[in-house]
Amino acid sequence: MSRLLLLLLCASLASAREEEEEQESRVKIAKCCEAEEILLNGHCAPLAESSESKPWKPEFEDENSYAGSKPAKEPKYLLKYGQPRCRSNENQEDVYYYATDPLVDTLVMLSNGKLRHYVMDQEDELEKAKELYGMDYLKPEDVQAKAIHYDYSFGHYCTDKAVLAKNNSRTIVATYAKICVPRPLKWANADNLIKKAIDPAFHAIAMVSYLLVAIVYFVLPQLRDLVGNIITSMMLCLIVNQSASLVRIFTEFGNHISFMIADSVMYISLLAAFFWLNALGYYVWNTFRSRNVFLRSTDGKKYCCYSTYVWGSTIAIAATAIFAHFTLETNIPIIGGVAFAAQETVGWLGLSVLFTSVAFTIIVDLCFVLTTINKLKRMRTYGRIHHKMKYSFRMFILIYSVMSVGWLSLLLSMLKYDGLVYCHIIVNVLQALLVLYICVFGQKRVTFLLGKTCNCCTSNDNAEGLDWGEEMTAINAGY
């Protein structure tokens, strides 16, 4: 008896689970009024109070359908009743669609559960499409695809049959929809000014700062050693990072850019920059650790080895993050979905792979810093190379500190709190300016070489004010 009860219980649980899974797989459609109600003069009323005998039923179309195309196959759908819950930055708007009047907005229920709203256009669609796109011949499906429309997902709309009736006059039947329309942004808004005007300007300043560092270390032959090449490569990665981050600011251009690609380029280039910083830290640490600093390996060979390490690690981790995003991600962030087709971007699983790798390099760099400091405390005599590497080590510590703070600020800004986002905007430009000062203006050797190369600001320069050995460089260069 107990076994029979157990079997019945398992069977009932299995059937309930199958029914629940079947309901979850159905397309959800939002109906404004209850099942046996329609919208009568702007209010939900029972069907018996109107002249209509049938309630509203959705008529589906494919996303790429056009006039004369085959009717769409009706999917399995589930009606949900009630008004849409618009967000705080959205307004509710009523739309009526009259099938007999071609000069009004059109409402179409797509087979994926979205409501498509074609905006009214008094001009002929075919002629306007030819004028806009410079084509003499367009197919009907091309005209339909280029028509101005907005798609509203479930939760941002509700639709129903509407009956407009007056006293002793004929009734008008229409398709009604209440949609959530984003509020127009005002440029005078402080939040919009900071995110859409100040932030892009700060990105431009950051890119110019990184570019100046890269140019100085690439153009001056005295700086084109291994440290200079690593600094140049790091700056190029940061420039790419800033460029991709700049693209992500303007979400209004979703039809023209891919946020998935922009986010991937931004995070991968940042990861590469931290790997270059890690390579610089290892080079300085290894130089102080080695007993014989006069190695046969040239700077070119060392740079190739470090470059292989950096790009090999970056590509491997980026491939892992992309694989995790497309195969294991369960909650993919979506950008847009109203003014343009919704786009997915890098999810938290892919970001965790990239940011964990950056955190690992930061921890390793901290170990390089601590062990090198201990080594310097035990050293009593310094050679010329060790003396030179002391300044490279100082530069590494400062860049490491600035970039670590910038990375932490970026991580906190992903919480989407306005205060943290504003803080990251300021930290981002300060990071670039500090890197410019650390690598160029904060080093007497670099400013001396710039002054001699540009033949300016050399009146107060003397051999005693230089960092190390530049008096020999001045003699050999004929200054």
C-alpha cells in the first residue's frame, strides 16, 4: 500500500513538473483586461456589455514578414492579464490601431511574444525608402524591414480589443495597446551631462595622455630598451581599452555597433595591459634576483619572450571567458530592445573569468614588489644596471598602484550606483594623467632627453641633476 502511494506521489509530481515546464516554454502575451473582458470606452468591461461576441485573440506575424508573405505559424502562448509595470524612467502611452485606416500606427504581435509598433508615416513607404537608401528598386520585404518600428518585450506592454461607442452612433473596433515608452533625456540633466558629455571628454583626454607616453617611449632611441617597449605596448592596450569604453557610452547607436564586441575588446585589452604590467614587474624582479646581470640575451629576444607570454595568456583567458559566456551563462545582460533590436553583452560569468585573472596578476605583482624591496634592503653596492633598474622599479610601483586603483574603481562602478559611476569617471582620467606624469614628466632622464631632442628647456640642465649616466649620453650625442 505504501509503495502504491509512493508511486502515485511520484507520478503526480512528475506530471506537475511537466506541466510547469510546458507553461514556461510557452510564449507569454500580456492582455490588458481579464479573459472575458474587453476595453470599452477606455475601461475594462465584461464582453456582454458591448456589441462584440468574441474576446481579443492575438494574431501572430513573423519578425521578417511583409505584405503578401505566408501567415506565421501560431506558437503555443499563455495569456497574462494586467497592466504593464513601467520603470521609473518610462512613461505609459496608449496606442490604437484601426485595420481599416492605413494612416495610423500599426500594432503587430510577433511570434516570439513581442509587440511591434510601426510608427505612423504619412508618406508612401516605398518612395521614402527609395529616397532614404538611394535605391531604385526595393522588394516589399525590404521596405517592411526598413520601416521605423519599436519592439516591446513582455512586461513592457499589454494589448486588447478596444470598442469606442457613443450614444446612438456606430461603434468603432480597434486594437489597443498600452506601452512603456522611455522618457526623453534632457541634456540639461546633470546625470546625462556627466555620462554623455563629461565622460567622453575625459576618455579623449585619457587616450591623448596614453598616446603621448607611447610616442615618447617609441620615438626616443635612448628609451627603446626592454622597459620602454613594455611601456609602449601597455599604453597601446590602454588606448584600445579607452576607445572601446568610449563606444559603450552611446547606447543610442545600437543599430550601428555591437555592444558584445565593444565590451569584449574593452575587457580583453585591459587584461592585456595588466599582463604587460606583470611582465615589467617580473623583469625588474628577475634583474635584482640574478647574480649576473650581463646576460647574453638581447632586449629584442627578451621582448619576444614577454610578448609571447602576454598575448598567449590573454588569448587563452579571453577564449575561456567567451566559451563560458556562450555555453554556461544563464543570465545574459541585455542592452536596448525598444529603439533598436535588443543586444546581449558580456555576462557576469565571462566577466568573472577576466576580472579574476586581473586580480591574480595584481597579487603576483604585489609579491614582486615586496620581494624586490627586501632584496634592495640587503644590497650594499649597486652597479650601473642596478642603479638604472631602481628607477624602473620605482616607475613600476607607481604604475601598479595607479592601475590597481583604477581597476578597483571599474569593478565598483559595475554595481550601477550613480555615485560609484561618477567616481570611476574621475578616477579614469586621473589614472591617465598620473601615468603620463609617472612615465614622462616625473623622470628627469626622460625630460632631459625630451629637452635635448626638442632643443628646448635645456638652460638649467647639468650633469648633476640627471638620474643616471645621462651626462655620457649628452657627450656622445654631441649636445
